[in-house]
Amino acid sequence: MAKELKDLTKRSEDYSKWYNELVVKADLAEQSPVRGCMVIKPYGYAIWEKMQQTLDGMFKATGVQNAYFPLLIPKSFLCREAEHVEGFAKECAVVTHYRLKNAEDGSGVIVDPEAKLEEEFVIRPTSETIIWSTYKNWIQSYRDLPLLINQWANVMRWEMRTRMFLRTSEFLWQEGHCAHETAEESEKRTVEMINVYADFAEKYMAMPVIKGVKSANERFAGAVNTYTIEAMMQDGKALQSGTSHNLGQNFAKAFDVTFINKENKPEYVWANSWGVSTRLMGALIMTHSDDNGLVLPPKLAPLQVVIVPIYKSQDQKDAISKAVHPIVEGLRKKGISVKYDDADNRRPGFKFADYELKGVPVRLALGARDLENGTIELMRRDTLEKETLPLDGIVERVERELESIQDSLFNRALKLREENTFKVDSYDDFKKRIEDGGFFLVHWDGTTETEEKIKEDTKATIRCIPLDAEEEEGVCMVTGKPSKRRVIVARSY
């Protein structure tokens, strides 16, 4: 294990390689036999489960219910909303046949040419179309509204260049789809859900985010407006970490989803959709981890505390185990996940390195001499600092340390973002400085042409117009045309 850690590429040398290696070495995921898809391993999935369970509770607290919709979508459904199909057409995997057969020459199994589907199915890249075709049957009157539905599912978007968790052809996510009586109610829900995502990111992931509105060029295909949370990774690049879309009446009109309003007149419903995915796993890794491995915020760590005994004889092991038992029980009573690793098949040094690599927030070590002195060693994963503490009161101390680690990780990430956010007015200056990464607050004239020029010249995009952006008269850094507020421009994942 020590060699494994030594072999982990340093972030300063090659950030991308560091990330790819860490995903594998920390046992989070691995490449699959299916091109562009990954296998999420138990440890990685345990982190995703904690994210899922937390978010699910947050959604339900706002009145949302879970449901499930088909994986296969008739191609004609995708074509009903023109902007939507144009946005996803190049990413769609299509099912054209429904049967295989043995080749007559004995060479193997082939697609049966007689089993061609009358209409092809698209493996869902997102579910607006299949869901809105269903909502048509569920909604007749204003009494059926609002309809607040979420599904946890997988989706497929054909990707040429993939990176585990950040961009894969198949990924896990949730997608909420809500129908409302009025435009105001739909907009309120759209904003409410981006606030839920921001709260989750900051309070659980310890990842500071900026809430904003996407430019017309960057918004979701078929949406009237897209809200986003943008996070800065340690290399200064942005990561879109969650989105909420006001769909207006576009999908209701495409699928003829109407209701009888309070004036007894037919009206199209107002819609929104919102989602986060296993991309959050990538965000978690890149926001906090270091050259020694994962660093996990305690609220999302599958294992928050590990206790490793150090002994030379069975008698010492038995005595340590007896002392550790009340600590384990005390931590569990406080809802803290803990493991007492007394396995004989790995040395303590190997265990230390393994748990460090996997980002366990607190490690306790207890040896025979500690037992004599009534002490125990505590190490924080975020700082790698060790401290010898009294055994008495260690449960309460661990509880405080976990809270401290959670806060410390957030503050450290916030400090990084603040130190790497710059106001820039000169386009030449921007083009030089973007090479080093960071968020740039710049004036923009609001046109797609200027936005595309920035992207072509620098590979940077307008991440969002911050919701808290104050009006500030200025001129576009590219065209010199008037601008009323600054937007955030950055390179991104």
C-alpha cells in the first residue's frame, strides 16, 4: 500500500492523471467492458448511496414523490419538441431490433434482420418526453396540480471522450419533473430546487457553489431558463454540479398536457425539471482530495471513524478490544459510523495507508502502551495531524473533530475559490490569465456571437450569470458594447 500511495501522481504534476488514478486506487470505480461505461465499486457506491439518501429526504421535505418511467422512449416522442431533439440527437443510443439469432454459418449470434422494430426506441438521454406523454393521462383539472415527481434512474448519452464519474456514456442520476397551475408556481419550484442543490452541496459535500442562470447558449434544450450551481475544482476549472430548468409550457404544448382551470377553461400546464448525477462524485473527489488519496467530508463518508489496534500478543489484543468496545458503542449511539479493524491479515501500517487513501475522516490507534497510559492517538484525514488524547471523553472529542473537519473542508474550498476569482476588463488580459485557471468576473454584451468567440479563442465558457450579481455599468471585454452586470467565465469539465 505504501508503494501504491507513492505511485499516485501528484496534482501539481498532472491533475487529470491524479484524478483518474485516484478513482481506481481508492476503489471507487473501474472501466467496464462496455466502452464509455464504468463499474461503480462498493466503496464508491456507498458514497453515492449517502448522497442519494440525503437528497431524497430533502426532495420529499418539499412535497416530491418518487416514481419510475421506462428506459426506452419511442423516437417519435423525442421529435415532438424541436429544440429538445436537436439538443440530444447526437448523443442518442437507438434500439432498432428486438431479437437475435444464430448465424447460419455457425459464426455466432447476429441481429435477426426480420426483427426490425416498426419504430425505433431511444435509450433515455433524459425523460421529459416519456414523462410528459404520461402526465397527459394524469392531469385533467387544476385539482390534480401541482404534480411533483422525481425518479432515480440511469441515462445514456453517447460520449466520445469519457472520464469516470465526470463524463460517461451511462450514468446514474435523479430527475425531477413538476407540473403547475401557473407560471409563477413553476418558477418558484425551479428556484426552490436549485436552492436545495446548493444547500446539499455546501452543507453535506462541503463544496461552496455559485448559484446562477445559464446563458441562452448554455441552457437545457427546450427550456425557457436554466438555473445552475457552479463549483470550482482545485485546478481552477468549473464543474456544473446541478441544474434546474423552467420549461414554460413547451413540453405541455408538445404533448398536449392541459387542465381545466378555476375559470373552467382549458390551459396548458407549466413545467420544470431538475437533476443531479454521479458527476457529484467527481466533484467531491476534486474539491477536497490530496496527493495522499481521498479526503471525504464526514457527512458523506461511508466510514467516519476507524479504530486500529496495535499489539504483539493475543493478551494485548484482548485487552485493547475490551477497551475499544465502549468507544465503538458510544460512537454508534451518536449515529457515527465506525469500524474496529482487528483483522490479523494486515499490518497496522498497511491499514493506516489504506484508510488514508480511502479518505476516512478520523483514525484512532490504540496500542498496549496507550492502554497503560489511558491514552489514544487520533489523526484527522484533512490535515494528517496526529494528537495523543485521554481515553476518557474520546467519544465526545471525535464527535467535535468530525464537525470541525466538515467545516474546515468547506472553508478551505471557499478560500481557494475566493483566491482564484478575478475581475477582468481587458480581453487580452483575460486570454493570458485563463491559462492558469480560475473564475473570471467579466462584462459581456449578452450576444451568442460574443459567447462563441470567447469559447473559440480560449476554450472557456460563460458558466452563469450569478443570482446575486449586482448591477454594474460597464462594457463587454470583447466588443466594448454596454453591459449591466458581470458574468462568470471559466474553463470547465
